[in-house]
Amino acid sequence: MKLLAVETATEACSAALIINGEVTEEFVVQPREHSRLILPMIDRLMANAQLQPAQLDGLAFGAGPGAFTGVRIATGVIQGIGFGADLPVVPVSTLAAMSLQALDEYASYDWVLSSIDARLGEVYWGVYHRHDQYGVELVGEEAVVSASEVLCPAVEGIGVGSGWRVYEAVLAEHLKHKVVDVVGGYLPHAAAVAKLAVANFSQAQSVEQVRPVYLRNNVAKKSLKP
């Protein structure tokens, strides 16, 4: 399978190309520059692989939650490519992408408490566990919630994402012994979006169906598992 993925929902901007399981990625942390950076990233990846969009099997994007402008950039870019090449699209949760990264990097853990700073004292929140077929699986729903009111099952996991960087003390106090480690500087990568999209390709949508995830508009992201 050949699939292109982008992720621009946080201060990180990245694009990735996965070809038969091999991933190449461009990744930078450069806030407020995503609209300028993302298309040249895609062009370089495609040129290096000697591919045209019509030769891809599909597309994927980090659908949020995250910064409103960043999520819109990823959505618009993928919609543009998808319409032009008539390709199916897999929307992937940004929280799920960070969770897969953490589980790949910290193989001794099976649970991730994934969080992005949502400002206003709130976090975007999702609890994921390792899944052999789908990469990760969401437990419950993703939500935007006060850091002192996040919901978590009776598990022990690693906390990742900017929500932990900003609200670590509040989250750690609220969750007590459920947190075994914290990596607050974690940012989502398009490479993880690409891997999840391949594992969940049965959920691909037509480009006309593609929508970003805005949890503040009460749009909740369900489990990736079909």
C-alpha cells in the first residue's frame, strides 16, 4: 500500500509517505508556519519516491483535536489532493497518533493517557491501549475537559502530550497512581498517522465525507476499530 499522511494539529508540522510498510517523513516544529511548510514537504516526499498522487492508494490526515487553524490546514490539503486524484481518505485522531508513537517507543507500556493543551484550563483527552490489529484502541470517548476532571479507567499508563506539559501537577494529582511516566513534550507525527491509516484502511472515506474533529463543538471521536 502507498499512502500519504499529514499532521498539522499542534505546533509540529509533518508529512509522511508509507510504501509497503516503509515510512519516510518530514517533521518540523515551527508554529504558525504550517500553511507555508506542508505543501513543499509533500512535494519533496512524492518527488523522492517518484510518485504522482494518482499512484497512491489513499490519503490520511491528523483530524484533531488540536489547534483550529492547524486542523483546518491538514483537512484542506488532503481534500485538495483527494479531489484532484480521486483518492479515499482516512481521518486519524491526533491523540491516537501520539498514543501509537508512545507505545512504539515505550514497549513495556500498554496504556497511554494522551492529552493536548486546549487552553482555558482544559485539555483534549483520550485513553488508548495497545491493539495488535488496529495499532491502538480508544477506551470511552475523546473529550475536551478541565484537567481536574478527566476520566480514566483503572489502568496504569504513560501520560503524553502538551496537556501533561502544562497541567502535569493537576493531572497527576487527579489520576493518582494511574500514571507511571510522563512525556509532556510529545508531539504528533504524520508517520504515526500513516501507520494507523494503513491499519484502519477499512474506515477510509470518500473525500466528500471528510470532516475535522472539533471537540469544543461537541464532535466526539469514536474508537478507530470498525
